[in-house]
Amino acid sequence: MRSAVLLIYTGGTIGMKTDAATGALVPFDFNHIYEEFPALRELDVDIEILPFEPIDSSNASPELWVRLAEIIARYYDSFDGFVVLHGTDTMSYTSSALSFMLHNLDKPVVFTGSQIPIGVLRTDGRENLITAIEIAAAKDAKGRAEVPEVSLYFQNRLFRANRTTKWSAEELNAFASRNYPPLAEVGVNIQYNQKYVRRPKAGAEFGICTSLVSDVAVIKIFPGLTESVFRAMLSSGVRGVVLETYGAGNAPTKEWFLGALREAICRGVCVMNVTQCADGEVNMDIYETGVALQEIGVISGRDMTTEAATAKMMYVLATESGPKRIAAKLKKNLCGEIGG
Ligand code: ASP
């Protein structure tokens, strides 16, 4: 039986084409995708298109995440899979957030986009779009979805979305998942790496969570950070902080730095430590600079990306109460975003 896929278009470079009169890049009407891109008809998939008013993903926000979760929930029973076309700049944030907001997912939700507009001859969007649809529609021999996860497809590789980062503004191979292997690799055939794919517990019912607390700050430390600037970043109103530290989770041991963090944690602010490095993980046991953070109650984000840690902080603050329970949930592997 043919699979049915809902294609949700939110904006970004993939939806642009060159205006013949002016030569400028303009968004094209996704309702006319088949005219732009007749090869789509050749796929053995029923595709329905749901275009949003296109945005550059620099303007994406938790409101967009909630809207996507609600749409996927509304159409969950009518489709075998979902493809979300999204600007590349914040695709890892949106897709990470969806991985926390969609519970017991047993259908693929594949995010993709492109570095070159789809209406430009040398586009990477065509391959990304076609393969993302194929993956969203793919079933194994038992008729189950091959990858029932929120994933991100780009340049021949399918990643677990909450493990990705946009690492290149130039290369077509724009996304990396340094701490987790690809879920599928695409050459002549699509090779699924089933041993890395997560599946929901048998019988668990799909549901969504649309509560998020966005009073969260991402603070990247750097040599020269001053006390007044750091205190301003931790000022009232912030409920969660993703602290991007050096190497294996190290930060200054200066008293003003630790004091400001300690005060924030005593006020109830949750602080989670992730590394500025592209791969590897936070281990606050190794150096004095990490041990000091652990002692004042900073939570290890281990090998989580900043994108996943930010979305997880917003999700956990909205769904758990009390510092102990919040810390326990932040440390827990909720949907494959953290090792172990
Ligand atoms: N600025 C664009 C966006 O993120 C870039 C892209 O789509 O690649 O919407």
C-alpha cells in the first residue's frame, strides 16, 4: 500500500526561487510545488502539502514549535509520516524541541531544508526533499516505520534531530551529529542503521506536550567575561540557564563567578553545563574548575548539544516542578538526546 506523507513548509532557503524579472530570490508558492518540481509525482507516495506563511528560520520561536506539534497531532492518524521543510539556521532547535514535545512517536517526522534555493539549478534542496519524503514513507518488512523518530535529513545522512548542529554556513553538508551516528546513510540505496534507531514502547500512546517555559538563557563563557555582564545575564526572570563551558565542562573558579552562579541556583534557577566543543562531553569530575561547578549544584548536560539542551530546559521547566525533580529530569535520557 502507498504511504501518505504530510509535507509541512515553514520557510527558509529551500522555498526560494529566482524572480525572472528582478533576479532577486523570492519565496515561491508551495501550493504549486508540482509545477516547480514535477519529479515529485514520480514518487510512490501520496503527498499532501501544508504551507505556512514562510519565515526565515531566524524568526522561529517556541510558538512555531507548538504549532508544528499541534498539526502533527491533528493529522497523526491520517499520514504515515511527516516532512517539515524549515530554514537551516535554527532547524536543529525546532527539531530538537519537537523531539521532546512529541511523545511515543511511532511515525517519522523528518526535517530538511537546503543551502541553495530549490528554484536554483544547482540546488541541494531537490535531493534533500525527495529523500526526506522517501524516508518519511519508508516501512520495514513488518510494516513499521523505518525511523519513528524526529530526524533531520541533509546531504545523504539522516540524523537524530536532537543530536544535530548546523556547523557550516557554506558547505552543502551543513549539519553534523558528532556524538551520535547517523540513523541512515544514503548512496545508491538508503541504508538504515536500525541498531541506532529508537522505537516507542509497544502499546504506548502518541501524545503531545505544548507547554514550554522560554525564560531561558544560553550563556557562553569566554576569557574576559566580567562580573557585571555575567550578573546581568543571570538577572531576575531567568528560570533556566544553559552554560556553555570550555572543554570537558570547565569554567573560571573566581569567587565572583561561582558566587553569582550559586546565588542564581539558590534563587531556583536551573543551570545546566554543556561544552563549547563540537564533540565529546562534560565531565565535571576531572578538573577543579568542573568540580567547583558540581559543588554549587550545576547539572551536567554531558554530551548534549546546546540546541537540545535549550529545548530540553524549556520543556522540563514546564513539565516538572521542584529543583530536585527538575534536575533529575534534565539528567535523564528522554528521547536519545544524551548518552547512556
Ligand atoms: N536564513 C535561512 C533560514 O534559516 C537559511 C536557510 O534556510 O538555509 O531560514
